[in-house]
Amino acid sequence: MPIDKLSSASAIIAAMRAEMSQRTERAQEKGAKRTESPEMPVSARGDVKVLRRQLAEIVRPVALDDPAAVRAVRPQVVRAILLWEFGPGLREHPEWQPMLESITRTLEGHGPHDAQFVQLLADLKR
């Protein structure tokens, strides 16, 4: 499955970008100073094929007909995509864990995202 503008992964990445942008705006509105914490990396995208292989390894053992298994793998997939998109230095940002949890919750709370996520997993298992 190519990760392009028409893929379900693209929609998930777009949702993650939107969540990160909103978190940054909220922090700035609360008066957070940029000098207090490391800046978010702009982009450290790697090779899409590497991301695809990594995601395929993560989802290989997941039973797509088991909602609990799909829910359990979601944070791992989100983490892998974020680190691919923004680089491993993102883990050092003080908001890393809350951001990861917030994005995962956001994706779980929307029906269309759930269906796209299951489709992404199915595509990766092929």
C-alpha cells in the first residue's frame, strides 16, 4: 500500500498533524515559552518503504477481527508514524507521551478513523 494522498495512512497522518498543531497552539495560548522546552522537530521523514516494513512487522500478529487487538496496536502504529514523520528526537520533547496518548484517543473516538485504521492494518498485512 503506498502512503500517498489517497491512502488511509495519509488520512491518519493528517489527523496526527492536526492534533500536533492544535496542541502547539494551545500551549502558545497558555503562555508557554519556546525556550522552556525543546522545539518540535520540523520534519525528519525517512523512506516510506522503511515505514511500511516497520508497520507491517508491528501489525503482522494482530487479528483484525479482534477489536481489543486492534485497539492495543494503535499506539504502536501511531508512535511509528510520528517518529517517521518528525524523527526520533520527538521522544525527548516533554509533551511526547501526552501527545501520543491524545492522538491515539482522538483516532479511537471517530468512526471513520476506526474504519480507515482497520483498512490500513489489512493493507499492511498483505
